[in-house]
Amino acid sequence: MKNTASINGFIKIIVSCILALSSSLSFGNPTTSQWAVFEQSFAAKFEGNPFREGKLKATFSNGDKVLTVDGFYDGGGIFKIRFMPDASGEWSFITESNIPDLDKKTGSFTCVPSAGSVHGMVHVRDTFEFGYSDGTPYYPVGTTCYQWVFQGNPKQTLETLSKNAFNKIRMCVFPKNYDVYINNEPPLYPFEGSKEKGWDFDRFNPAYFKMLEENIGKLMDLGIEADLILFHPYDWGKWGFDKMPQDKRLQYVEYIVARLASYRNVWWSLANEFEYLGFSNGEWEQLFTLIESKDPYHHLRSIHNGEHWYDVLKPYITHLSVQTTDFFDIQDWREKYKKPVIIDECVYEGDIPSDWGNLTAEEMTSRFWQVYCRGGYCTHGETYIDSRNILWWSKGGILRGQSPSRIAFLRKIMEERPISGVVPFHNLWNKEMYLFKPGEYYLYYYGNTQQKLARFKMPGNIKFKFEVIDTWNMTITPVEGTFSGSTEIKMPGRPWMAVRIKSFMTSE
């Protein structure tokens, strides 16, 4: 027994020495790829609440480029800093903390250029559009899966996404309670405590956020942007996460930004149907400006409406996230707000009794085309009745509808358009649906009309090639010959048709 006690004591001494030595040394020089997540962990003891009172930040530098990020407590006596390098080369960092064991720690790493399909973060491009950090255009083709991580089957959802063309997903941080379609308990909760005894909003549950970020990372590997909804009103007294006081909301936002801002595929959506939460305008402004100040990479920021609009002219809002079934004003919104427009909720393909969840696949597809040809972007959702009440819109899983393949076809059409200079036709009195780059490219959509002829007034000094697109059957049929000036072509006399026109050559 004495020998065992002596050995255990010796092991404790060795471990203590290793921890002490590691805390006094700089860290090594690992390699991280551009726009990936660099992470450094620190072990430290802290008397008090490490979530609320333990402060840690690190300043990263690469030549003249300097960025500061907040660290966070990850449980088990471990603090972390995360950083997303946006430039290759040698990066170094130094920490600052009110915890002596974490203060003035230094380290470095080598950032190598990105490879393959990694293009960086998505930013606003050319006022109304989006593009990646390296200049590659990005055309949002979204879907809605509010609680696929915590109340669904994440593995199955990721498998489904890997086989479809969606490159953005709207998803909630907090669990959701809505009718019979989503009311199950999640396996984890975001805070310590319980719904019976109450939640300690000053103490986060790191395991919850680890599960969230693990799946955001898997989305990143698939090239899918995570449009992360930070607050929502669909609690209805089940957990009370929608009833946090403002100071706790600010703590939560600061914590989640510290954990997730280094993921290149994160977007910040402050809320879904924001006005139903009852926050004041000043409280929303506080939350937005906190994100602005704490996110050194400036991820995209939006807020989603129910019946009323937030003041989207505010400079901290990067793009419009709109709920509407009326698309006639998209061109006007572009001009008024000078920001990209995403129709993030246009009602869903499905067959449930609620009027927001029973569109036909043809109508869902058509709404995508209408929105894109008016200069906006669109988000899908699916709500087919299931014996277990597992709807894609709420819990993910599998897709049953027929619109996703047609939406994939539209995405391909969009990615084949000119990179810049394409605008929607905009006339206050004649709101036709077409995109064009004068003299070079035109894309008309005719919706549910069924004309047998289509007429165009093209420039007379340029020859054009015409193609008739069946958006439902996903076919592209070239029209024989080249055309200039006033042109008339035959159409099949059925709905859901489009015409694409490309310049062929300049006439003599």
C-alpha cells in the first residue's frame, strides 16, 4: 500500500511539473491551411465562474495584419482560443488574460494556401451579390432545417445534404417547440440546470456547443454555409431560453461568437421572426453591435421578419433575410436598401394542413425562378406529413419532395451566367422577370403562363443564340440559327418555361 501511495504521489508531482513547464513555454509551430480553424488550448485553475469572470483574448499577427479574438472556457479546466487565418505565411500570437496562468502566452503557426474547393468566407459582392474571399462568385441556394442538430438525426441529414445542391442551411442554436412537428427534448441543453429547477444562464454547457460546432464543421466540409439563428420565439414556455434578460443574451452572443467566428461558413442571423420575441429596438442594436465588435472576420449578418420589418438600412445588417410570398418588390428593395435580397421564407413544399406548408413542387420551383430572375435569392423548405412527424423543415432527415433536383438545375444555370454586370429588369410599371447583361446575356422566366410565341427586341448589331429551358423537366433546347433586332421564337405552350439568350458575335 505504501509503495502504491508513493507511486501515485510521484505521478502527481510529474504531472504538476509538466503542467507548470507547459504554462511557461511558448507553443510549437504547427501548420494550418488558409481559412481553416486554428485552435490552442490552455489548462488553468480559476476560482469563480470561468464563463463569466475568466477573461482571455489573443492577438494574432502576420506582418502588417493584426487581429484580436476572444477566448472561451470549454469546461474541465480548459480555456481555448480559435482563429481563422485569411492569409498564408507565418502567424504569431500573444494572449492577454486576468488569469495569471493564461496571460502573455505566445505561440505561432504556419498558414499554407487553401486548396481544392476552399474559397474562404462569403461576403457581399458588387452591392447586390455574394462572393467568396478569393473572388469566386457564390449564389445562395438555401434550405431550412431548424433543429436538425439537436432534435433530429444529424448523420442522416448530412448524408442527404451531401447528395443535393443546397449551399446554405438555416438552423437554430436553441431547441424548438412547435405543434406536433417538433417538441421532443434534445439530448443536451445550452446551459447548466434544468427546465424543472431553472437554468443558470451564467454557466454554459460546453458539450452542447461542441455538438453544434462539430456539425457546423461537417457542413463546412460539404461547402454549405450555416445561417445560424441565434434567437427564436418558438419556445412557448417549454424551456424559457427566449426569456433571458438582456445581459444574459449579451453573454450568450459573446460566448458563441468566441466559439464559432473562426468557422468560415458561419452567418449570423440574429433571429427568426424577430418581432415576436419582444426585444426592444435598443436591445437588438446592442446585440448587433456586440457581434460587429467581437467578430474580427465580419461574417454576414441579418435578421428575419414575421409581419414587420426591422430597419434593414442599419449598417450592421449586410443583407435582407425576408419572409414573403410577394416577389414584385424585390427589384425595388435592391434599389432602396443597396443590399442583397434573400427570400429566406417563401412558404414550403409539402402537404400539412397549415397554409405555410403545402406548396406543390412545381410552385416551389417556380418561386425560386421568380426570385432569382428578379435579382434575389431564395431558400427552400419541405413539410410533408410523416407518421413520426419528422419534417425536413424542422428536424432534417430525408427529402421527399421533387423541387430539390429542379433547384439544383437552377443553381447550375445561375453559375453559368456572367460573373459581373448581370442585373434584373427594373421598371415601376412593368415588372417582367428577367436578368440581363446588356448585349451579352439575358434570362427570361415566364412562370405559369403558356404562350406559344415569345418576342424580344435585341440589339441590331449583335448576333444572339437562343435556348428554351424547361425548368420542370430540366431540359435546355437550342433554337436553330442566330438572331438580331426584333426576334420571335416558338415556345412549347406550357408553363414553367424560360429563355436564355447569349451573344454569339458582333455583326459586321
